[in-house]
Amino acid sequence: MREEFMEESGYIKINNYSRHHGGVDKYLENIFGNSFREYRTRWHQLTKREILTDFPNYVVVETLFNCNYSCKMCHKSVEELRNALSYTDVMSMDMYKHIIDECSEHNCPSVCCTGNYEPLVDRLMVERLKYASEKGILDVIIKTNGSLLSEEIADAFIENGLTRLSISLDAASEETYSKIRSKDYKKVVENTERFLSLRDKKKAKLPVLRLSYCVTSINDFEQESFLNLWKDKADEISFQRFTPPENRENFKHLYPEARESMNFFCSQPFERVVIRGDGNVYPCCYQT
């Protein structure tokens, strides 16, 4: 379990929290054994740019370009950026299986369905994640806004070998959530709690639940409230520094008043590849 607080001029920054002793990595290592520990050790080495690998340690798959939200910190909130990144293709199941088969062949330990879209808009998503698990991918992840997480989908995630479910919530109140994402706050909270109830009912250890909180000028004051609301429920809570999808003025107003030092480098090209629904491959989650 870890909580890290840094207070600057009334702005409280919380970095990370896990209700599991030793964190979620340790929890998953206890389930999967040495293979998971080796994978996460390699992940941290890649993040620090200490090693190179012949095949990506992490493959991000974006199966289509569609989302039911237009969040303030996302490129979709800016028409020019949205149009520049958009495409109409939907990744076929054959292409998806080819990607997963190649990952399996090269012992890639981690596949995540995320990107510039809401993955649960894809009606094949449950089938896609199940296939990755069946092919022996160790860490099968989905990142979602949670609004479409029905009981049926939640049950399928628990039954079909999903390792991690990450839900981006970003608020501790309906009022703040509506300023960032949509008016679905109560629905997302209900979906999240229902998932946890189903997992408990089935006495399942997986998938672990991670709640993600992107800190902006809109929600920076609610971090402690969010932590107190979810720390006894979620397996992990991550408070993330806002990084804009491009460097122009469109997102400048979203930086919190007190900003940590921007001594930052992007480790993504060393860790992963991103494959979009149109078949293009990128070394980073941003393609602008």
C-alpha cells in the first residue's frame, strides 16, 4: 500500500495508491509467478531506457476511431485535431488475431485495448480480449470511461481472463465530472460498483480495478475526496499529470495552478507500439 502526498501552495498532489500490500504488481506476481515479475522488471528497465528489446513489451491496439465522450483534455474536444486523427476503418477480427498471434509467438507479455477511442463502443471487444487471454498474453488490459460497462460485459471480463480493468473517472462529484467528461457520473459509478460486486460474488481475483484520475485545473481540488471515496474499493488509484495531446494553446487552461517541474521525457517508444484500426503503427499514443 502506498500513498504519496506533495503539498505546494495549497495544491495537494497524490501520486499513487494501492490497497494491496506491495502494490498491484506484487498482487499479480503472487497470482502469475515469476513470469509476471520478470515482465514488470523489464517494463521498469524500458521506462528508464536502460535496455532495448527485439519485440515490444507492450502492444496497444486501437480497433476503431469512435468515442461516446468528448473530454476536455482529449484531442476530440478540438475539431482540428479530431479531424486530423480520424479514420473510418474498423479493425477486422482477422487483423486483430494476426496481431495477437504475433504477440504470442514473440512472448509479448502485455496487450491493451485503448487509444483514441472508447473500446466498449466496439461490439467485438469482449471477443477480442478473450482471444488475447486464450493465446497466453499475460497482462490483458482494457482502459475505458466505464459508461458502457454493462453487467453482461463486466461478467464476461471476469470469466474470460481479463487481467486489468482501468476506468478513467477524474472526479469525486457529479458537478466536476460534468465539466470534464459528461453527465454520466452516476451511471459510471454504478457500473464500477456493480463490477466490484460481481467480482466479489464470484470470489474472483481478476481483473484488478484501476481508477485513473487525470489532474487538471478543473478537478485538482478533489483529489483527496476521490481517494477517500475509492481507496477501500479499487485495487489501485492513479493520479496522473495532465499531458496535452499537442503543444498549442488549446489545452493551456487545463494545467493546474501549481504545476510540478516539467522534467519529462517520453518513454513510450521504448516500451510499446500503438496499432490503430486502420492498420497504421506508431511508437507513441499521440500521432499529431
